[in-house]
Amino acid sequence: MRIAVSSDMDEPVARLLVDELRRRGHDVLTHGALHPGADPQWAVCSEAAAREVAAGTADQAVVCCWTGTGASIAANKVPGVRAALCTDAYTADGARRWNDANVLALSLRLTSEPLLKEILDAWFAGQASEDAEDRGNVERVERLDRSRAVP
């Protein structure tokens, strides 16, 4: 799978994320502080990674900033992206299952190495629900995307 990864800071957990994704066999596209010469601002690099997903050049993305909040907000402004800030494996599983999330947002401050691996395990094991109510909610979000004016 091709995964776009962004971080506004070159923190150990961000480097570990890239290494862990590669160890799991994913092709990683880096943005922000993880890519020499790229703009590391959280809004800029999170948008860049999210746009890779929206354009289909990445299957999913992981966006990171100190709290994960700004990265998730920026990513969610890109039409077609459903970013979820996950601080534990249960939330990551639910984001994939019920929300069909395609972008994982992580906190550089709160995510330890063991927690990162648990979150990634849950994220990649998760499958989008086929339940009619769950699909209806995701389709509603997609309609909201289409109704937004594109800058």
C-alpha cells in the first residue's frame, strides 16, 4: 500500500512511524519535516499528504503534529478525505470501521512506540463496515464534501 506521511516536526515518533510503515511493506511518501526542503508547517504538510489520498497517488495517509488536532483539521479540509485523530487502538479501529477513514492523524506528543504499533495494527486490520447505517453516514459526509466550494 502507498502511504503519504506528514509531520511538522522531525520527532523520534515521526521517524519511527516511517520506519514502521516501511517495515510492514508499505511504500511511504514523506512530507513536511520528514522530507528535506519541504514546508514543515502542519497545515501545509498535512494538506499535501491528504491531497495525495484525494488524488489517488496514495491509498491512505498519516498526518502528525504536536497534538494531532491541527493535522486532522487541515487534512479534513481536502475533499474526499476522512481524517481521524486516534490516540488508541480502539479509536483507530472504529475510525476505519464506522467512518471509513482514509487518513490517520497522530499526536507527536502522546504517541509512544508501543502505542504507535497498536494503533497501526488496528488501523490496518480495520475494514469499512457494510452496515447500511454506517454506509449512509459515510455517504452523507461524501455529499457534504461535494457541496463545498473548491478554492
